[in-house]
Amino acid sequence: MMASREERLARNEIVFREVNERIAELSDTWGGGLDLVCECANFACVSVLHISVREYELLRQNSRRFAVLPGHELPDIETVVESRNDYLVVEKHEETHEQVERADARTPN
């Protein structure tokens, strides 16, 4: 069965989130900041964003939210819910929640 566009985009974002979780685990920041990969749906994106440890912890409390650089948001599948100095927080539209959860479940930890 072929994955839907939304599911493929969600899977890309989940992969970037996994990379960022590993970066956060390995960082010795002591309350400083993290340089993370943009969590946009573009698998070819290699852009970096800076986020405080506290902001990152808050972001991870909602599995439907991702940190992306301005201009990397996709309004047809997500809404900007916060605008920070250097990045945006996007949340998947309700109709794509299932795809995000399915992609998250399929992504190896």
C-alpha cells in the first residue's frame, strides 16, 4: 500500500524529530541552547535552528508540534501556533493527526 502524501511528509518530520532528540540527549548544555535540524517536511532540508533547552522541552510535550524555520511551514497540512525569534512552531491540522501518529509509530527509535 502506498503512503499518502500527508503520511510521507509526517514521516519526514518524525525522522528530523528523532535526530533532534538524539542531539538533545548528547548535548551538555546546562540550560543553554541547542542547534537542531529544521523539522520541516522537506527531507532534503539541512537547515539548522537554535532553540533553548526549555523551549525544546515544551515543544516535545505535544507530539503534533514541530520546530521549523520561517518559510518552511506547509499551510495545507499545518498551522503556525508560535513564532519565536529564529523559528516557528507548527502543529499538524486535525485531519493529519492520524498520519503523524502512524508515521511516529513506524519510525524506529
